[in-house]
Amino acid sequence: MSEAGKTAFRIEKDALGEMEIPAESYYGIHTRRAMLNFPLSDSRIHDRFIRSFGQVKEACAAVNMKLGFLDDRIGRAVITACRDVSSGKLNSSIVVDPYQGGAGTSTNMNFNEVIANRAAEILGGELGDYGLVHPVDHVNMHQSTNDVYPTALKVAVLALLVDLEKEVSKLQGTLQHKEAEFSQVVKVGRTQLMDAVPMTLGMTFGVFADAVARDRWRIFKCRERIKKVNLGGTAIGTGLGAPRDYILQVAGELKNICGLPVSRSENLIDTTQNCDSFVEVSGMLKSYATNLMKIANDLRLLSSGPSTGLGEIKLPARQCGSSIMAGKVNPVIPESVAQVALQVMGNDQTITLAASMAQLELNQFMPLLAHNILNSLSLLQNVTVSFTRNCVHGITADTDRCREHMESSYALATVLVPVLGYSSVEKLIDSCRESGRSLRDEIVFQGLAGADEVDELLSPQRLCKQGFTSDEVKWGKKK
């Protein structure tokens, strides 16, 4: 530190000239130029992406050292520095904006410089002493941004898919628990927001659970689409500049380090230039977002009011809902779920467009694609945890309200059509409107059935049956 309040700098050089770099910074001149060129957002490189990048760099260094291309002393220091990156210790030194030109070169160089400077420090050197450990010659040996960046992204996506699947499984289980809990609660089913036919509240949550179960399966299967990596392919997938033994071994080394089922692509050129596997994964995430949106909006409707809406279920009260309307409680968790779903749908469109705009041997919009797919994965995982814990787990049924709606509607009428015929049921409904009696009471009043028979017709067991049988003559009873 030269004077009080001033920062000490070191001078670094590259092909474009010299720059001052904060003396204590692990990053170097390439990173600093990127910081000046791309001050585009307040976003940062995703933490899981940072971890994956460290793991990829470690795999490359380990194979280069084993094959004798990297001096053991330097190699061990580089590997230790890579592990410091993977552990999160150096997250604050990964400073480039996720939005950047160059297909990710700025990000790769940020890692190269941080790892090189940390390795030099481990060896007793000074930050910026690239004669000891060089960002390109040592840390980036036999690599290109074009194989390292997408490989690190796939490792990050794989890891986040595993985490997401666990949370989706918990949501599925919670919905299934509610299905059983509400199996005896009879309610009105609705189509186009109008009364339709009777059902149980358990059926409603069973449908939610089945939709989420499909999403869980999709998320599990789409991991297969993302595990092939182009590490070793260097610039365009031909492996130019890298030794054959390194190309054959480095993906296997990465698999051992990250503990995920990554493997070398059979066609490194294809995997370098085409990003359709990311589009496929994003599509699966969009499907999950679509189901989350449907479920969240249904819960908002079913809990609406509560006095003047449907009010058939009660959501956990999470916070006061208004700064002026005392006592108001809003469905804030389903609202947050819906907003995340919308963001994921928007991200999917961006990912699709970014993947489609690749040209010839490389996708220059990989950073945009990476930022959006990692954002979708994190948002979905976080909102699934919140949805399960803060909303679905604590939902209760207002059985009285469900019964009141059931008895005051004509939803029962459809059940009578196979017995009385459509026209007769229409006349029965007209009689209800004229008399003001409920359909249940009108049936009893006209002597069409007794109260017990109507109750049996509306029993959860009868409603859960798949259709009626030919030996049933009336009100769901057999001869």
C-alpha cells in the first residue's frame, strides 16, 4: 500500500499493452480487460459452474502431469489451486460478467489466471509471477475455451439436475400424502371455471402428484442427454494441439474427480459446435415449470376468498398480505412459484435461440446459454424446496365449505344422466331452480331416492369408481 486510502497495483502485460492490476488480486490482465469490456450486469458466474470449472482444470492438470507434460512440482501446485477453486475459496476472484463476447474465453482466462496465481503463491512466488506458473502454458495446457467451457457447463448442469430431482421427489411425496389425507373429502369438479361433476379433493392432489412424477422422470432421463463432453477436442473438436493419450484419458479423469457419469463424446466436433442437448434439458425444465404454474394457480383458486371465493382449501399463512388491509393474507408461495415458472419459460426461449444461432464450428453465444440454463436449474430447485415446505405440506381442507358447494350446485346431475336420461335431468334442475331446493333435496322431495341413497351416490368410494356398470340400476346401487 503506497499511501493511506490508495490501492497498490502491479503491472501486467499482454499483446495489447500494459495494465494496472490490484496487487492482491488473483486475477490478471485478461480478466481485467474483460471487466472493462463487459460491465453489463450485476450477475455473477454461478457457484456450481465455478466448482465445475475447477474440477475440469484439475482433471486436465492431473492427466498432463501423469503423462509427463506438466512438471510434478508445478502440477501439484496447480491441482491444489484447482481444488481451492472447486471448494469455493476463490469465488470472489471469478469476477467476469456472465454476459460476454468470445464464446466464454473471458471466463476461461479468469480461471486460468486465478489458478496460476494461486499455484504460484503455493510455491512461494508472488502474484503476477507468471514465469513460475503460467495461465496458458501450464494451467490451460492442451485445452481451449471451446472444450473446457462447455464441459464445465455440462458438469454443472448434471450436478444441478441431481439436486433438482431430489427436491421434485420430495414434492411428489408430499402431494401423494395430501392425496391420501383428502381422499374422503367430496367437492365439485369444475371445467372452464364452471361447476361440472363431483370428485374428491384427494383426486385433485393425486393429479398434481402424477404430473410432478412425470417431471421427476423427465429430469432423471434428461441427464443422459447431457453427459457426453468434448473435453480434449480443443478448438473445434479435432483435438489439434493435444496429445492423443491426453484426449483419451482426460474425460475419465474428470469423471473420477466430479463423481458424475461424464464420458467422452464419440464425435468431439459435433459436441463442440452443437448445443441441442442443452435445449432438450431446458425443454424438460420448461415442462416442469408448466406443471408448477398449473398447480400453483389451482391452489390460488381453490384457496381464494376465503369468504367470497372458493375457499375449499386453506394455505399456510406465511406473512401479512397488505400494508393497509389489516388481516389480509395472500397466497405468496404459489405466486412466487408462478413467477419462477414464467422466468424458466422465458429462459427456455433464450436458450433455444442461442443454440440455434451457432455458426459453423462453434456456438459464440454459449455464455448466454450457460447463464440461463443454470439460472433455470437454481430457480426451480429453490422454489421447489419452498413450495414443498412452506405451502403444500401445510395445506388443509375446509370440508364444510366443500360440502356446502357440493350441496348447492347441480354437479350431482351428471351422475343421474345414465339412470334418468339427459332430458329428465334437465327438468329436475329446472325444478330445483323454481323451488330453491338443492338437487339433493329435490331428489328426495320428488321421491326419486332416499337421503341415504343420495349420500351413497356421492360417497368417495362411488366417485372414485371408473364409470358405472350395466348391473347398476339407480343411484349407484346394484340389484
